[in-house]
Amino acid sequence: MSGPRAMVLRTAGTNCDQETSEALRLAGAEPSVRHINEVLADKGLLATFDVLVIPGGFSYGDDVAAGKILANELRFKLVEALDRFVARGKRIIGICNGFQVLVKAGFLPGSADHSQTVTLANNDSGQFQCHWVRLKREKSACEWLDDTATRWELPIAHGEGKFIPLDAKTLATLEKRRQIVFRYSGINPNGSIGAIAGICNAKGNVIGLMPHPERHVSISQHPEWSRSQHKQKVPVGLQFFRGAVGLQTMD
Amino acid sequence: MLTKDSPLVQKIAILKGSDSQLLEISRKGLLSLNLQEMKVIQAYFKKLGREPVDAELETLAQTWSEHCKHKTFGGVIEYEEEGRGSRVYDNLLKSTIMRVTEELDRPWCWSTFRDNAGVIAFDEDWGIAFKVETHNHPSALEPYGGAGTGIGGVIRDILGVGLGAKPVLNTDVFAFAPRSLSPKLIPKGVLPPQRIINGVIAGVRDYGNRMGIPTANGAVYFDEGYVANPLVFCGTVGLIPKDKVEKSVQTGDLVVTLGGRTGRDGIHGATFSSAALEEGITSSVVQIGHAIMEKRTMDVLLQARDRGLYRGLTDCGAGGFSSAVGELGAETGVRVDLEKVPLKYHGLAPWEIWVSESQERMVLAVPPANWLELSELCGSEGVEATIIGQFTNDHQLNLRYEGETVGLLDMEFVHEGMPRVHRKAAWYHPVAEPKSAKRPRFQQRDYGSTLLKLLAHPNIAAKKWVVRQYDHEVQGGSVIKPFAGFDQRGPNDACVFRPRLDSIQGVVVSNGFNPSYGELDPYWMAACAIDEALRNLVAVGGNINHAAILDNFCWGDSQDPRELAALVRACQACYDIAKGFGVPFISGKDSFNNTWRDPNGKLRSIPRSLLISAIGVIKDITQTVTMDTKQPGDWIFLIGETREELGGSHLWKVLDKPPQGTVPHVQVAKARECFELLHQAIGKGFVRACHDLSEGGVAVAAAEMAFGGEFGMDLDIHKALVPHAIPDSALLFSESASRFLVEVPPMARPGFEALLKGYCAALGRVTKKRTLILRNGRTRRILLKQPLERLRAAWETIA
């Protein structure tokens, strides 16, 4: 049995590659963790994959700014291959640091010239925060998530996750084009504008989010799994990855 | 060779030195070598007929440091106890702690006390390595850097165990002076507690989070005695394939350094950390860490391990290359060309290169045929790997710089030449004998306010302000997290995680730490630390029959016969209690001379501190439990006997009275049986929630369970098992060991009671109403009635 081929891209400081790979495997994909140097050396490599996931971590130590250096590598050394990947309708998923990378490389919310129109700034608390959050999934351009739950629970773990659009017009455009995928519900942990936790491009095949879906693909990862009401559900993270790799997503 | 003068080396004239001159040389050179050791070195070089050079003396100082060699533990101690005669401990470590391991001889203990970490079996193919280190002195001088390199160092210990383990969990235990400490009590030259606390927590956070290793277990403890000498315990758990547990360096293998470059940071770290903290020590003894360099190094190292590219490996920690290379080449001999070592900047003398403790460096023994592949692998990920020498067969440590010999020592002298320490220890019983101790006085209405004060005490209150800054979810294996409930409502007793995501087996990690008992009775302090660590492990579903423990001693002045006697007593308890539980020690570490001068200039020792860290394997992670109440109508059982044991308890702390009375004792045979039965009960699904009783006793544990699950409790504390009648204050707040509160569904009650017969007593039920009620059933009086919101608010007070 071979599922869709999913590349998990890593570099120095990436640290969620193994569990992301495991989540993809559970979702039915055939994951492969690849180092950026390998991908840069062989420009044809990316095209052999169906899904690209940029996982969480501290790429290059988040020196300069979170995700900035890896973003520049993608934007200046791999942009054609990535643009072709997106144009062919293949999915790119950025989680946490991967979201920061996609935003800073101009793939999200996405524009032809890869200009950056939104950012992820320091949390209002001024600190790294690790805890679980509640999310509302919007009806978005990511139609591959339509069959998943609308109320999500996932952990966050970041210091720079406050979503800020360039201006009101940028935000209005995101709303209009259904590019807002997730909002924090209840507590907004980092002060994100519009409580935005995840966005996609206009076509819905590039998505980025601060919470970690790969950390909720099995029941025992949930903080209340031992309370009876949490048993017997497909964890939302698994729903996410099943959707992402184009397989069954039913709640 | 070494007899001529050379600009590269400095000769140190010791051959004709008098005793006082030898001591002066040791002191001036920051060597921390005592007179006996200096004289042995003098004799060695007299035989060679030449003076030593700098690199040689430094090598001996590093290798023989208390930090590296456990001099006190390995020495001869004459112990004398008031009224009980005397006993000689020839190697305290071997005759107590390691003896447990030897006598128990568990087949699943794969590597104990001989490598960077202890290793136990996880399953047939994989092992779990565990090590806890201290980084106290660096953290006192430079909290951020000191603590960061503390966690960086213990991660490298795990990377360097056997042929390398993958780090899967970090644990941190900190001991500080309280933030509220009066500035008058802070000695000159010491950073205020606030700065030490914030710096340490940030340092561990920034390093640990960047490494992508979850931090899911730990503790923060406050006591004024840590003002000048905070304790920073950093631990790491690793996953290692069974066939990679052994190293085998061979003659002809290349000495390869991998990872970071060498600079002048951290010179004399090992020797400085073995000495007392004095005003005016430069912070250049503290290393400068770079987490991403370590992450890169780890990434290539684990790949190289799986491809079998090297035969030996260790980390560069205390003593730098001198310890790492010296250790790997102990059996063969080794030649090192120091000019080949990649440097951060020019200008280091050969001896500085040799002993620098720059971070993120590993040393490998690489068969020449594998060098090219290793070098290519490292290059592909931007990691520097450099050949700096070769293992020989001449049993010598041969240091060269551009072809010229700059140090030449016999390996045997380096590793076996150290004279043993002889020390005297004398124990006399503390002034406050249990019988003369006063009972705490209470008005009935005080119980509620006392409970609120206990919950708000910094040692008991929620540590969310720390825990939330640490990524405890990365790697995706978390099963039982630091806090119970979605909104982190209550403190779980231990963490459980899956190191392999394709397995339902888990690992449980917990700790025990009770310095406040140590003042009154170090024996029972140590016993309670072991009991607490194992109690926490059992409370979440762990099995003491597949569990191991680590000891980390942080002690004061080892030359002081009373402090040393306290250490002997603590070690004796380690033997008695661990043996009684049937749980082996697998690794440990000791840090002595944690002394400081108070503002009046008096030399003080820190509180006697023993951290016990426990680790165990859980066969099925679905058979674990959290501490929060889950269902109104369920029964609440108290497991274990309650005695009037308030010595060193937190009750005295919140009453602001000196500690007195009896320190909790551990009845180990009963405790062992009880822990085993409780484990079975959890496995049978009889238990919906379980919480260990520690600081603040029944009252605190009941409150935590109640607000943790947002259901109340109505309990009659006079139902508790008591060998002798005791007052309400003791029933509520005594810290007697080996006890738990357990939530049992009505349906499971008969089975549970039958299983734990003689150990359990039903106190009452979980209620829907969000109130905690504790009653005296005999007088029919309510002792304490508090809404959960108020209890929780007290617990969430930020320390």
C-alpha cells in the first residue's frame, strides 16, 4: 500500500519533524523527512512529492526573527519549484515555525511577487507559551477541511504567534476570500488580530497555523483523555492530516 | 622533550616545593587539588625526573576534581554516632547506593554507574537512559548562561551514553531563595533571588525548547538557605537501541571532535564547581551555550550512530577534552594534536584548548575507514567534524602542539593515581527531640485559613508561570502532562509519555525532594525522598517492579564532620529504603561544598538536599490515571497510615514557627506491598483518580483533587487509618509517607477494598457541589469548608 508522498522539510533547529511524520503516516500518507540542503541540491526532488509540510521548531534558532532565515532560503533559492508545486494544486502545510516561514516567504496569504502582508509577532505575554487552546474552524477556501469538526482543541507552543495583518484592507481581503481557517475561541492566547490562528492562500492549498495538529492525532495526547467524555472520537489532528493528504476526513 | 624550555608550555616548579608552596600553587592555579594530591603529583614527577608543565597539572586537576571523581563518596569515612559506636565506610557510594543495584541485580538494568547515564530496558530492542546533573555554581554567578549550559550538558550526557541515545524528555528541579527575601539577608556580591530565578528559568527554557525536547516533569523549591547557592538540577531521558549500549574504542581509531568550536569560555569549570563560592570569582568559568549548534550535532550524531560510523563516543563536559579524551583512551592510550582543534578565535594556549569547557562538543572514536563517510554526513548538515588525534596502544596520554610534546602522562596515573580521601564524620542527635516538640495550636476556624496559606505557599502553589514557558508537548508523546485538565487545573504527580509513537508502552518520570526534613533528620529525609519519588510514580500508574532511581546529592561542607555524618546517614537510608522497595539506583551525581558566607561572614552550608528521580516503564499507557476528581458519587479512599509526623512539615512554615517534631518515617515493607497493590488496582480499572500526599498532607491533596476536577468532596478525616489516636491538626496536615487519596467508582469499591485490605479507608465521596468539606465524624463537626474557587485562587498565587 502506498499513500500520497509527503515531504517533511527540516533544517537546523527543526524539531517537530518526527511526530509530524508519524501523524502523516497515521493519516495514510507515505512521509519522508528531508533536509533543506538535500532539497536545494536536487531541485527536481520536491516535484516527486504530493504534499509538503514545514513542521515546527526553531529553524536556525529563530535568529533574526522566527522562521526568517529558512523563509529566505525558500524565497530566494527554491521559489520556482515551490511556485510550480502550488500551481499544480499540491498542498503546502506550515505548522507553528512552518507557518512563520510561509508567511515570511510570502506564500501566505500569497501573492505573485511573494511580498509579505501579514506577520506573526511576539505574544502579548512577551513569553513562550505552551498550553492547549480551543479553536473554531471557519468555512474556508480549504475545502478539504469541510468534513472535519468545527470545534477543535489543540496545543500551542510558541513565543511569536500574534497574527497581525498589514492593514485593515489586508484583513478584509482575507475575510472576503475565505482565507481565515482557524480562530481561537474563548481565550485568545497571544493577542492575534481577529483571534486568527491559521490562514490559507486563496486557492486553499497552502495553509499555515500556529497550533500543532500533529500533537493531537491519538487520543492519549489530549489532556482530558482519561475523562470518559473524551474517548471514542477521531482526534482533530488526525482529521486534519487525513484531509491534508486527501483521504477520508469524516469526524 | 618537556625538559627543554618552550614558548608553548609553562613549567611549574613543584619538585622542591614545601607543603605550603604546593598548596599555594594549587590555589593560584584554581586547581582545587589538596595537599595530599599535590604531594602524590610531586612524587610522580620526581620519579620522572622533571617538573610538570601546565597541561599536565591541569589534566590531573580536572580528572581528579570532586566534580569528576566523587572523591568524598569514594573515600574512606570514619563515622561515629552518639551512643551507637562507630563504623568505617570504605567507599560510601559502593557500600550503600551501588550496593542496592548489585544486590538486586535486575536483568533489565543494562548499564549502571559506569557510563554517562544509567540504562534500563524499555522493551526487547530499546533501552531508556536517564541522567540528572547539577549546575549550581555557574547558575549562581551567571543564571541564564549557567542554567542553559546545565541543560545543554545533561542532554550531551544522554547523547554520549553508549553509542548515543536520542533525548526524549527533560526534567528540571530548581531550589531558590524566596523572592520575598529581605535584601539584608543577601550576602555581598550575590545576585538577588529574583534575578537568579528569572535567569535560571529563562536559560533552561531557551535551551530546552530549542532542542525540541519536552520538559514535562520538575519542581521548584524555595528556602532561604539557597540564597547564595541556588540548586539547578537538569535531567534528560534518552531512547537507545539495545545494541548501542556498549562502547569499544580500539587502537588506531581516530579521535574526532564534532560540533562546536573551542574557545576560552568555561576554563576551570570542573575545578571551580568543586570549590566553595567566594566573592570575586570571574564568570569566565561559565560556558556560553548555543542550542542550535547542539541540535545540529545531535541530528548528525544519531544518523552516524545508526550507520555504525564510530565505536566510541562521549561528550565534552567538565574538564573539556582532558576528561572526554582521557576517558575514551583510558584503556588504550591516546595522542592528541591540539593545533588541529577548531577554535572560535586565535590565541589559546595548548593547555587552554585541552581543558576549555566550550559547549556542544562531542568526541568520537572513528575507525579510519569510516572517516570519509562521517565527514560527508557532517558536511551535509553544516556540522564541523575534525580529526584531532588517534588512539594508541602505549597507555599514555600524549599531548602535542605542532609536533612538539606539550604533555605526557601515564594513563594509569591519570585515572588511578589519585590518593583516596580520608574523612571523619560525627553524628549527634538534633536538639529538638520529638518528645519535647510542641503541638501546633489551633482554633477550629483556623483550619480553613491554614489550608489556604498552604496552597499559596510557593512550594505548593501552581508553578504554571514556569511550566507554561516550557514546551511539554513536543515530540508528540505526552500522556500525562504536568497539569491535569484542559485548563491546567491541578498538579499531576508524575509525567507519562510515549518515547516511541508506534508503541502503547510508556515511560513514567517522577521526583522526590524534601530538604526541610534534612535539618531534623537526614536519614528520614532521604527515606522520604525515595518514598515520594516512587509514590508519585505509582500514583499515575507506574510499577515499582520495573522502576529505577537516580540520586543527586547537593551538600554543604564535606570537611565538616557533622555535615559528612548527615551524608552518611542519608546514604544509609538510600540503601535501606531502596533495597526495601526493591528499586535499584542506576546513576547519580554529587555536588559538595555548596557553602557560602552569610552577611555576617559566617560560613554556611545549604540545606541538605537529596533529589531522587524515578523512572519506570508502563506496559500500557491506557492504564494510567490523573489526579483530578472525575465523577460525583465516587468514593474517596485514603491509602496508608497517618501518624503525627509534623517535623519539618509545611504546616510549621505557614505558621511561621521553627520546624519541630518527628520527621515522617517510611515503613518500607508495608509501603512496598501497598504500592504493588495500588498498581494492580489501577491496572484493573478500579481507580478513576489518584493523588499522592506530600506537603500539607490530606487537606492539600484533597483540595488539589477537588479543584483539579471541579467536583467537591465531603470527607470524614477520622476514618483514616491511624496506629495511635492523633489530633485533628495532624490528621489534616501531617506529611506521613506512603499515602495516597484515591477516587474509586461505587461499582469498583468491593474489588478495591478487597485488594487493598488493611491499607485503605473510605473517607467519603466526590460531590457535585463545588465545595471541599473535611469533617471530624466523631464530634460531628465540620473542621473545614471551603468553596473550590477560593482554594484554587490560593493555589494559583504566583510565588
